[in-house]
Amino acid sequence: MNKPPRLSVNAVQHRYGNLQVISEMSLSVADGEFVALVGPSGSGKSTLLKLVAGLEQPTAGTIALDGTVTKNRLGQAAYMPQSDTLLQWRRVLDNVVLGREIQGGNLYGAKKQARSLLAEFGLGDFVMAYPAELSGGMRQRVALLRTMIMDCPLVLLDEPLSALDAFTRAELQDWLLSVRERLAHTVVLVTHDIEEAVYLADRIIVLSQRPGRIVADIPITLDFPRQRDSASFHEQVVAVRSHIYTDA
């Protein structure tokens, strides 16, 4: 029997009052796949993540996780909003395990895993630091780790690197790939950065202007590690960008 998709969005529509944000939208994400959502501002990318996470319910259509349609999706996907939302009164280690703590899991095991990952990814000296003592890039690493170690195979990331400078952003893109490989999650990433999407994703879904609908579903065929300055990388970026400006 074929394994069901990790995520299935079926004929989903969403409105805020009279404002239709998402037109009829259907997509699926396979287990272990890294999918990026790109499109103009207001196309419903962030709204779609909130719907999948169970923070809101679609006006029409269904959302299935592992083949099961359910309205009770809260806690079934690990969701990271645009800001890092670290708790200033909790140390780095306690921030990283917050999601697992809320889930009611083995806190000792979560802290042991968190310590190992913090050390592995360059934060071992900051386990007992407070968020105010960290740089912007370090705060994002902590927030990303908190999301990635939750006991959820599906990870939803809403522009997690958008507030960073170009150098730190490139560094954390590589870091995110290494964490994803280490933890083997399925990832859906919202980004406005087309190069970031091509660098990270297995597949890019392009949304139209509001109300958002899918105008392109583009597999990225480049091998890892990807070279940003290669001709093939540039060709993929141009292909994605062309859909945004001609089909949106």
C-alpha cells in the first residue's frame, strides 16, 4: 500500500469577512519532502500555514495529515511564525524544549537531545544564556531548533530568515539544510526570496496574487550541495521568477 502524503490540501478556500485570501487550492507534500511556497505579498502563503497548523479553519475544503482529514490539527505540525517568539525569561535550553514541554513529553530526553543539537550546531556555549544575550542569527537558530525538535514530522516555517542580513541568512540556510538532514523532517517553507527557495527546496509552489491560487509547481532538479553562482542555479531562479511575474 502506498504511503499517504504527509500533507494534503484539497480545494481549500479562505476568507476574512468579504476578503477572499485563498482561492480553491489543492496540493500535497510527500513524507520527507522540502517544499517552498513563493508568491506576491498577500497571496495567502502565511494564511495557508496557519490553516495547516490548525490555528484557523478553512472557509471551504479539507486538510489531511497522513491521510486523515481533521479539524483538530493543533500540535500535529511544528509551526514557526516570522518572529522568533523566544521567551526572554527562559534560558536557551529551556526555550528549545518549550514545544516538547507543552506536548507533555519526556522533558529529560528533550533536554538531552537539545543539548546535543545545540553543541552540534554551534550553540553549545550558550545553553544557559538568555535571548537578550544572543545575536539575531543565534536567536533564529534557537527558534528553529525549538521548532525542529518538536515531536511532529511536519514542520511549517513562515519566513524564518527574513529579518537577517545577507551573510547570516546564507549561513543559516546551510544550517537549516543540515538540521533538516539530521532530523529527517517534512518541511513547508514560506519565503519571498526566490534564490532561498531554489537553494533549499525539493519543489517550489508559486502562488498568484490575492486570492491565492497555484500557478506553478516546479521541481528543483539540482543536486546538493547547490552552487548559487552556477548557470543551472541561475536558470532555476529565472524559471521561478518568470511564473511569479507572468502568471500571478
